[in-house]
Amino acid sequence: MEQAFYDRGLEKSSQKKYAEAIKEFDRAIRVNSQFLSAYYQRGLAYFDLGDFRRAIADFNETLHLDPFYAKAHCSRGLAHLAAGNPQAALKDANRAVELDITYAQAYSLRGVLFRRLNNPAIAIGNLKKAAELYLEIQDKVNCRRCLQQIEDIKKSRPPDKPKPTPPEFWEELKNKVLRGDLREALDDCDWLLRINRQDPKTYYHRGRIYLEWGNTAAAIEDFKKAAEYFQKQGNEIEMQRMFDLLQQLRSNPPRYAERTTPTPPPFIPDIPSPRTILHHKLYRLVGNWEIAQGLVKRLKNSHPGNPEEWYWEKAIYDIERDRGR
């Protein structure tokens, strides 16, 4: 029964009768409250009607049912952007790319957002990647749209420097760490570093979060970066403070009793290489970076002498074959 309502909703949406489509999706959801696609399509209908609050609510419900649905992250990002919340939009766009590193619309959205955040170089890189991916799927309209946006950015005046992060942001970041919301705090720092890769204060705070998490090696790397960029800014006092902190960690590293330190997956650059795409595809399949590396290591032992990419492709192929994909 719910499928019939859902199909009618899709038909109404294709006719741009969005209010009628929403009524059909409502019926489908009343019959089956776990109908993920109905929530998603209803969110798209609300978006097309300009009701971004309800659209975001439906995309939230979609992602509650399936947190790994890249399209829902991207759609929610578009709704956040339309509602005037670019920070939330960028988080969703980044997550969509992490889940599907070949998703053209997510790169396009990131291009728009980085342009608004006065980072034209990264904006152009993302739009170029989106254009390439659109071309691969024969979507010439969106490909041309991305290329036109790139030309518009190149013709526009030089952007202002990124505005300094407001004190309220750092206060909220500290509160998240105190509450134990370390993953969310780490995501906030990653978001800032995508905007400004040379911000020493963000590296310092991310290093503190890694220390709290028990990942001393990652913390040391971030404190090194902080020291480097403080030095470039001519801030000798903060640079020396980073060196003192590094010396303390090396001479007396903290100990974490019975604490599991998560190892993050490899960093996703703004424009990923083919090898990075393979790394993240395997990571998504197994859900654990150590397991992914172990599979590749075993293949290298049993099939020596092949190119690096071959081992990752072979591991992905074996898993998908075993899962019947």
C-alpha cells in the first residue's frame, strides 16, 4: 500500500505538483514510518516549495534511518545553504564527499560554499572536479554550469581574507570537549582547516582534542603545525609555547589506562587522487582503517610485485564479490 502512495508522490513531483506530492508521501509514511525514500522525496518536495525548515527535518529523518546516505547529506547541505547556514551546509557537503568520493553534486556544493567563504582556489578545484564527474556521466548541462562558475570566480575581484574565528566558536569548542563530544569538536576543527589550512590556533585546539582522545602522535603533529604557522606570523611567544609543549610531550608522554585510541581514516584532500578514491572506497566497505590496511598487506604478501593500486582494487573486488554485489 505504501509503495502505491510513494509512486503517486513521485509522479506528482515529476509534474512539479509538490504540494500534492507531499500529501502522497505523508500517506506512505503513515503506513510505514520507516520508509526512508518517502522521507527523502518529501524533503525534496518541501525544498522545491521553499520550505527549507521542513526539508531539513525530513533529511534529518532520512539520515537517522541511514546515516551513510550521501545524497541526503548533500540535499540537507543545499537546504542549509538556502536557509542561510553555510557552516552546516559545508559539513554536509564534506560528509557527502567522504561517503561517495565520486559524487559530482557534493563537489559542486563545496565549490559554491568555498567561494562564499572567500577561498577561490579551493572553490575552483572543487568545481573542476564536479565538472569532470558530470562529464563522466554525460551531464553536459551541469558540467557547463560548473565551468561557467569557474570563469565567474576568475573574473571577480580578489576576495577579502577569511574573517577571524569569533571567540564564541572557541568557547563552544571547549564546552564540547568538556562534555566529551570529541568527534564533533574534531569535525569543527577539520571544517576550519578546510577554510584556512594555515591557522595555527586551530591546529593547537585540534592537538588538544587529540590529546584528550589519547592520540598523542596526532597531537604532536598538530602542535608542530601550530608552531610552524605561529612562526610565519611572527608570533614568537606562541611559537615558543608550542615548542615547550612538544618538549614536554616527548620527555613525559601521557599514559592512558585501558583507553582505545581511534585511528582516523586517511585525510581526504579537497581534490582526491585516484589512489585516495580507492582508499576511501575500501574504508567504507569495511568500516575500519586498520582492517583495510590489513587486507591490503595480506594481498601484498600473497601477490608480490603488483602496483600499489592493484592491491586496493583487488581487496575491493574480493569484498564486493563475497557480498554478491
